[in-house]
Amino acid sequence: MEGNATRIAHLSDVHMLDARPGRARSGLSMGHRFLSLGRPLDAAGRRRKLAHALSTARRVGATHVVVSGDLTEIGAPGELECLAETLHDSGIAPGRVTLVPGNHDLYTSPEGWRRALEGPLAAFRATSAGRAGHVVEVAGVNVLPLDVARHQPVTRSAGWLDDADLDVLAARAADPGLATQPLLVVQHHPPFVRKTQPLQWLDGLVGAARFMEVLEAFRHVFVLHGHLHAAVSKVLSCGVARVFGATAVVDDEDAARVRLYDVRGGVLEAAGLAS
Ligand SMILES: [Fe+2]
């Protein structure tokens, strides 16, 4: 990376369990077993993967780190505390980290995210998803963290952007003061309408169609998302990739991957995966 360029490190889908001594097995619920189907409930391993990904972000000189949701498996207080400990242990200044919640983070309580920002994640509050339309200024880019998560049964995994959220998003996208450099919307769900109506209901983002209209209208707006547990680079009609999804920290071996982007000439460009 060139001297003063901006580099963003994108992690997603950590699915943290409570890995603190004596907590790991006793705190597991039926919800954990349902939601972790096919993935080992290895609390220490998940914590190790996040620690590794954060140290990679430091090593590659990330200006700012974003974590695009499903930070925890069920949003249990112990999981959020363990997440906070691991983030603090990384040595990355909290002001250089943006967190947004995913559907998993709201399975325990509708208040889970708000309480976390007032409690264990308080140091990250100023740079994370909370107040609608809040923009985090980073050298070379503006970051707009969005909370699309709502409390729902563990059998559903949808995301929500209601009209008021979309009005705020459209106003930020249209703000000339924010148009001179890339505006990175960080949210858990991808902004696509799913292929079938049942799938859209079950796992899609309510408001996705209107969000795509905003994206098509404002070419300095980019989206960094998670949820799909896969690297995604989606080219929009202007011919430039502006929607990027990251792989899941939980799905990787110990050397969990981090997706990187560099800002060049006012454009955010994917710069590969590091581990
Ligand atoms: Fe996930």
C-alpha cells in the first residue's frame, strides 16, 4: 500500500461464543444448537479466529476495521463481553473499529445491541451502528454504519430497513458535503432482493429494492456487508463493483481471512484477502 492511502479491513460473521474460563459449555442453549447446526460450538476456537483476523488487520496497515454483523451467536451478554474483550486485546484503538449488529446479535433480546453499546462495547459506540444516519469520518472515506437487525425467532434471519431509515440514507447519499470521497455503508445483510418471495421473507432485507435505487443514483456510495459468509463483489450498472461481501471469520480455519480494500482516486477497490 502507498504511504498515506486509506486501507479498510473488513471482517464479518464472527459468531462469538462465551469463551471465558468456566463459561463455555454451561451457557449453551437449544438456540445455540439450532443456529450452529453444522458448525462446531468451539468457543475458544472462535475467539482465536477473531484475534487472528484482528492481528492481520493491524499487520497489513488497516486505517479502519469494519465488522459487518453476526458478531455473536445469539447476542447473549456473555458473548458480547467476550467479543469486547477480544477487540480490546487486539490493541486496535476503538475509534478505528466500526461494528454493526446482524440477525444473530438480536436473537436473545430486542434490547441486546443497545445494551451492549451502553455496556461492554461502550468504547466502540461512537464509531458503530446506533443513531440513524451517523457518519464516521475516516481519512479518505466516510463510513455509515447501519443497524438492520431486529429481534425475531431463531427460525427467521431477515433484516430490516424501514422507510425512515431509507430516508436518512438517501439524504446522506445526496449530501454534497459527503460526496467528495467514498461513502461506505456497513450493514449485515446484502442489499439485494432475494430470488423468491419466501426466501426474501425468511432471509432477505426488507427495503432492499429502495436501497438499490439509492445505490444506482449515487456512485460514491459503496456497501460492505456480511450474512452470506462468502466473498461477494457486485458490479452495478455504472460498471464498477460497489457492493462487497466478506467471508465469515467463524467458517475459516484458525488463520481467519480478512477482506481488504484500498481507496484510490476517490474509489474503493477490493485489494484481496489476507490471513
Ligand atoms: Fe452469519
